[in-house]
Amino acid sequence: MVSAGAVLPAPAAAQSAGSGQASAGSGQVIELPDVQVVDTSPLHGTGIAADKVAGMVNTLTAQDFERLYSFSVTDALFQNVPGATTSDVQGNPFFQDFRYRGFAASPLQGTPQGLAVYQNGIRVNEAFGDTVNWDLIPTVAIDRADVFTNNPVFGLNALGGAVSIQMKNGFTYHGFEGSIQGGSFGQIGGSVQYGGEKDGVGLYVAADAVHDDGWRYQSPSDLVRFFGDLGWKGDKGEVHVTASAARNTLGVVGPTPVEMLNLDYNSVYTWPQSTTNEMSSLALNGRYDLTDTWQLQGNLYVRKFKQSHVDGNDADLESCSSRWNPTVGTGRICLEEDGFNGPASGGTVASNPQYAAFRGQMVLYNQFGQTVPYQTLADNQLYGVINRTWTDTTTYGGSVQAVSDDTLLGHTNHFVVGGSLDYSTINFQSSTELGITDTNTLGVAGTGTYLHNVPSSALPDAYQVYYQPVNLNATTTYYGLYASNAFDMTDRLTATLGARLNIARISMEDATGISPQLNGDYTFSRVNPMIGFTYKLTPDATAYAGYSESNRAPTPLELNCADPNRPCLLENSLVADPPLNQVVSHTYEAGLRGRGELLGGRWNWKLGIYRIDSDDDIIAVASTQTGYGYYTNVPNTRRQGFEAGVQYNNGPWTMYANYSYIDATFQFAGTLASPNNPSAVDGEVQVSPGDRIPGIPPQTLKVGLDYMVTPKWKVGGDVIAASSQYYVGDEANQNPQLPGYWIANLRTSYQVTANFQLFALVNNVFNAKYATYGTYFDASYLGLANAEMQTPGQPLSVYAGLKATF
């Protein structure tokens, strides 16, 4: 947040007398309240007062991140933003979803994304699946973060809004700080940062590292992150060279059957499961004042991202049946086919092509083209598979924009026009290794045999199964051209108009020569408008209303996993690509916000209502084949609700409260695949208009308090509560919900000297057992009765540390 008290001569002071400030006589000066300035476009530069933004504005400062002593970016975003929720799908605090108004910015491939995220003006949604890897951003280096509602200026994927993160530099941060902390579950970590300037040159460097054993079995994490900024500032311009790097290994053990959690809360369901993220980027950005009222801004960047994922899973494998495979015989491995009794038209292997096609697809081959021998396993063993993926992406991009604060027709006016280009080259590879699962530990050990089969389109949907190595090359090219104008029609009324043209070109080519169905070229384009108004009811209160549209193009991952007849393992294989439509959202919102004095202190408050209708929304659904799924468009979804927030400061007291209600529903009638849902009929559920979208708690409440007991000793805490939600896979809302929960956290710090601080925090003080994510699985694999599985929340944990500041 860019805020400053203003010192004005008498004439200007007199205009502000109604805001609670005393008017001044000639020659006197007075101090005006802080004015929050925000950048309403991805590039950081000249912004406008938040009171003139025709939508909900949420700004977090560096202090909001620091007060939590957390290495995870999503913790502060979740606690400080009304309408924000998190979902811990993978059971790792560094790998959580961030959701705003029901739209996700998730690191998990397979989650349809709906938020655009920028770091220093660079789009960090990964090109392959639009995922956002929050673990790559060091919290210690964040200067501020703005969370916007739907604004088409932020480009593709801003269906529910955008997150713009600005990092520190040598002009905004001065000094040295180092910290070290550790505690529960083997966590040990620390950070350092330094910033300073001299003779117009600024330098900032920051790094952090953390090791965590994970509170669940087989879930260790190691993070190492760096950010640096070298800047030059003159009378009319500013230039920065920034560099970022990270290498993180995350244990992502995912949900566990509830029957197993009841026996052991730390248990995991099949492992290994881990993700390794590597990122490096180099960027040049700057601004130049063309005149007193015109400014030019721009950036150029290159960003390299590599991800590898290892995932141990169950497998439907058995000894080949001579009934179906007389030429292969028994003693070989086949996919389970006991439920297939032959085509309705009857016939034999010799007379009916479907029999032959089924036989051919069921037989599994190794990497040498040989059938795989079947071996009798011990009583505590089952066949499994280890799925591996590798994604290698290089992105080149740049953007430029001009900003003018020149008057228009004698009125204050803020005009922005700009364009952007982001070009990515992607290589995606996957493999499936035959494994053996120990049913006592559910660990899957590899055998060195890599599987594939020969799929056939002659088979019914239920028997389409694909174990195929994938090697896909893809390019994405995203063009954007945008403009917006905020015009002060009166000294109280501001009108904003804007629009953005998005063009997305996606090209894909199979590199193996055996999967031509992966080849394709697609182009998506759209012009998205926005219009809004703000009106100052009083000097301290503003009303706003607006309408905007945004679009999201399907990603390469979604385009090549969109056929229900040829599902894919979402973290592993790609198979086919009937075209998906782009998603278009329509946002209507209105609200009030203000600030002022209350009971001797200062407070800020905001209230907002909204409705977001999405056409051709993309969702992920499960396949009848265990562990497989695909993406599909659904005609209409709606997210509407109410959100409120308040912050209060009075001497040693600092308090906040954020509440939101989200009514996220399907707005169509039809069937969706959900084969593991206990209420499904033939593997499908019937969705009706008004059914709630699973995985989104309708109500959340977040309350926090900090109190300076003495000038050196501070105590504080937070309470977080969320209502119940439907399990993912229960789109028809037929089954019991995932229970709501509430947790409390405490923290304290003591300033031992001017340079050294001790701190401690206790998370989940009352050791509540809860879950933020639930779904279903095939319970028959382990002979269990309950198909529900959950990702449990972290239990009571205690951390302490030391911070040095110079």
C-alpha cells in the first residue's frame, strides 16, 4: 500500500474541513489522512486512490505477512482478505490452493484455475495448466499484495479476480534483518534480507530456506528461495533488474480414507507422492516520466520453470484370463476385466471385433515391447503403479503501458493504455512404472518395468484405459491490449471505463510418433469490457458499483484431457482433445467502504455484494477408471455472495475481522461422471440448477487481535472458522457434507534489545481435528466400507525463533 500524509497550504486545507480536519488560516499547514493508492493494472507505477476503484480492494502490507511468522504466502492472503478461502488438497502447508470468491489459484494440476497472479508485473500462472506455485515466492521479500475483483485489464484467467504482488527493493526497504525459527514436526528455517540505497542506486537481496519433516507420514519438504533487485532512480525515471530463483521439494501426500484417519490421524494413502519445483527468472522493468502528466512503464523477462512429480497409486491389474487372451495365455499381466461380459451383440473373439479389441487393450507391455509376466504376490502385497511427470517450461514476455494523469475537459482523469506478450515453450513427459504395494504401509515400490497398452476406440467408454508414455511439445502465445480511464465527473463521482483484447494461441505436437491425437492448434480471442462508478457519500465513505467481463482460454493440459471416452490420469497422461470452449465470466458488484475515527482509534471498513455468472465453465470430473479423469465444459455456473471486513487500531490494540458468504452453484441440469460417489447411478450424478459446487465452504469468518502489553512485549492471535462443504465428486449434493471447523492460533514476541526479538507461535491451540478438502475413492481396493477420504488439517504445533534487525 502506498500511503502518505499530505501537507497542504490553506486553500486546499479548507476543502478538507469536512473530513474531520481543522481548517487552517493563511500560511498554516495541516496533515490529511492517509490515502491508499493502488495500481489497477499489472505493471506497478502511477496508481489511483482506492476510493476511485469500482470494486472491492484488498491490500496487504509487508507487516501483514511478517506478523504471522509463516513461510507460506497463502496464510496471510487467506486471513486478511474477505471472500478468500484455502483448500489443502495435498496435505502440505506450502502447496495449498488460494480461492477468492470461489475461484482458484492452485498449484495442483487438475484444478481448473480462475485467478490471474502477477509478481512485479510478470504473470506467474504456469503456461501448461495455469497453476500457481505459491511456494516459489519468498514471503520475506514481499512489499505488498493487492487482491482485486474481476478486472479484464489483468488479462486471461481473471475470472474471479487477480492477485498482484510487489516485491521489495533498495528504495522501499533499508537495513538488514535475519531470522531463524523451528519447532514441531522437525521444522527449521530462516531468512535474511538486506536493502539500501546510495547516490540513486538501490540494492535489495533476500533469501529463505526451510526444512519440515511434515506432520503426516512420508511428507517432508525442503524450500530454498532467493530474490534480488538492483535499481537506479533519477529525477524522471527508474530502472530495476530483478532475479528470482527457487528449488523446492514438497511431500504432497493428499487425501486419506476416513476409516484410516480414524485409526491413525497421520496416515497417508499410497506413497511416494512428491513434487519438485525449480524456477529461475531474470527481468528488466522501469518507468520514465515523459512529461509532468504522462509516464511510460514497461518490463521484459525470461522465466524458466521445471516440475517433476512422483505419485504412487493403486492399480487394477490381474493375471490375464485365457478366456479373453488365448494367444497370450495366463501368466501375464492384464488390466482387470472381470466385469466385462462381452458386447451386447454377442459373438466370439474371432467373429466380433469388440472382443478382439478388448483383448488387445487389456494386455500390458513393458518398455521393450514385451508382455509383462504375472507373479504371485505375498498376502500383504498388491500391484500398484508409480506415475511420473516432468514439465519443462521457458517463458519470454514483456509489457508496456502509458499512464496519464492529465486533466480532461477540466476534470481530474487517470488514463492507462498498454499491451503485453507472453510466449512459452513447454515439454511435458510422463511414464507409468509397475509397482508393488505393501498393504501394511501403503508404500508402492517400483519394479523397473514401465507399462503401456494398446487402446482401442472400438470399446465402450467404461473399458477405455490408457497406460501410455507421453512426450508432448507445446507453445502458448498470449497477446493482450488494454485501456482504462477513470474520469472524475464531479468532485465526488468517478466513472471508469475499460476493455481488454485477449488472444491466446496454443499449438501442440506429439513427440513420440504414437499419439497423433495430441496434435492440435487452437486460437481463442475475446474483448472484455468493464464499467464502474464510485461516489463519495462523505469524505470518509464511498459507494461503488460496476460490471465487468473476463475470459479464460483452455490450457494445453485441459485441451489434451477432455474426452470422457479417453480419460487420462490428471497428474500423468494426456490422451485426446475434443475442443473445449473458453470460459467467460460476467461480474456484477456493488459495495461501500470507508474509514474514520471510532472510540479514540482509527478504523477501516468495507462491505460488498457480487454475482459472477460463468458461461462454459471448465470443471474436472472423475472417470470410471480408478485415478483417471477429464475436463469438460458445463453450460453455466454462478458465484454470488456478500463480504465484509473491518480493521481497527487504537494505541496498543490492533484488531481485524473478515466475513464472507459464497453461494457457488451450478445453473444447469445434466449428468456428470462421479464413479466413486456412493449415490451415483451407473457412475453418474444428476445435477440440477442451484446445486452447490463442491469444495467451497459457503461461510468463513476470520478474526484477529494484537496487543502491546508493554512497549517491548506483544501478544496476539487469530480465530478462523469455516462452514461445512460438499465433498468434491458430490455435485448433486446427495451425501453428508465435510464438517465445518474452527481453529485458534496464538503468537507473541518480545523485543529483548533494539536489535533482537524473540518470538513464538502456537497454531491450532485446541488441537482440533478438521479437514479443508474431501473427496471419494474406490473403497474396494483395500476392502473398506466408506468411500469418503479427507486431507486432515495440521494438529497442534509450536514454533519459536529469533529475529535480528540492524
